[in-house]
Amino acid sequence: MALTSEEIVHLYEQRKISAGPLHEQMRRVRDLANGDIVIPLNELDKNARSSVANLLVQGLDQMSMRVASTMPTPYFPPMREGSEKSKANGRIRKNAMMSIWDHNRMNSKLRRRARHLLGYSSSAVYLKPDFRTLMPTWTVINPLDTYAAATDDPDDPLPDDCIFTYKTTASYLISRYGQEIIDTLRMGRVEPDTKYTMLEYVSPDSIQLIVLGAENGGCACGRPERQGLRRFWFHWHSPE
């Protein structure tokens, strides 16, 4: 049974609070890598100070490229030993998988996942179908935007459900879902660059998209939005 939009937002807020300390540590690593943190090194001159600050970035880049330098080798054993037809089918499956990896630019995605793993100690990837190409697609998600269900096994790579969050603009929503979304969301008159927070709830039964209120807490028409559960647009897709 699919959750309601209010239930998903409540679940998102709970997981956000629970992951707060861990995400704060991740943000410190991110800020250090981006050069947003000033490290006081009084005993060094100005040139040496910048070199020390860049060690983290260099280490992440070099180690991630080293980790992703060797691609995995998919192996599809024959279903029936000694059968040439079964062996041929195994080779076809392998070639199909290699083609899917090439379509997904797997080399680049593995480097990005390695950076996340080395910097954040976690690496999230979202595997979903592409109905245009009829191929599965790997989407690498920032761990700071990922809220997976808790599990008893920390080595289990597949949580029961997960919530992904990201920012999007009003122009993107209109181009993707049409002008009627303005009335559905009761957005009023908005600027094309107005940003909204989107939640994507993924479970074995459905994929649900939810749009939260604008970033500035109100619409362009000047009417204030109430805090908390504001206005939602709900859509879900069942795999069946």
C-alpha cells in the first residue's frame, strides 16, 4: 500500500533529524574539499598554506581514479554445462551488460561513487528503468541527499525503501509536467528560477514524487506559505 504524501514527508523529517550528526560531518568534509574552510597555519607562509589545503582534493581525485581504474568483469555462466547454445546465450548476456554499462558511462559513475565512498564513507546509486531506451540506468546520488531506511545489516546494499531529495526550478516542473501543475500545486504566479524541494520516495511497490514549498517560504505573488506540510503534488508509478 502506497504511503500518503504527508506520511512520506513525516518520514523524511524523521530521517533527516536522525542523520543530522552524520551529515554534519559529511558537510565538513565537503566544505574542506571545496576550500570553504579556512585552516589556520601560522607557521607556514601563504603559498604553503594553499598547498596543504589542497591535499584532500588531490587525495580524493587520485584515490577515486585508482579505485575506478579497473572495471569489474561480468560473468554469466551457462545454464546447462556442455551446451553450446547455453554458452552462446551467456556470451550474449555479457555483451548486453557491457553495452548497458557503456550507455551509462560506467567509468565516470564509478569514479564519482569512489569519491563519495572515500569522502563520505557511503555511496548511493539509484537503479531505475529508462523507458525511452528500454535500458536500466544507474544514477549516482549524493549521500547528503539520501535518506535510506534503517537496516539491521549494515552490509545490506538494498534498503527496504529510500527517500532522495533535490532542488528543482519552476521552469523545470512546467516543462516536465505541463502548465496544469501550476493549478495543481496552487503555485500562483512564480518566477521561472523559483526553486522547490522535491522528494522522491522509492519502495518495492511504487515511486512517488512530492514537491514541497518554495525555498523562500512563499510564492512570487507575495502570499506567505504556512510552514511544515505546505502544498504537495503527488504522483506515483507502480512497476506493475
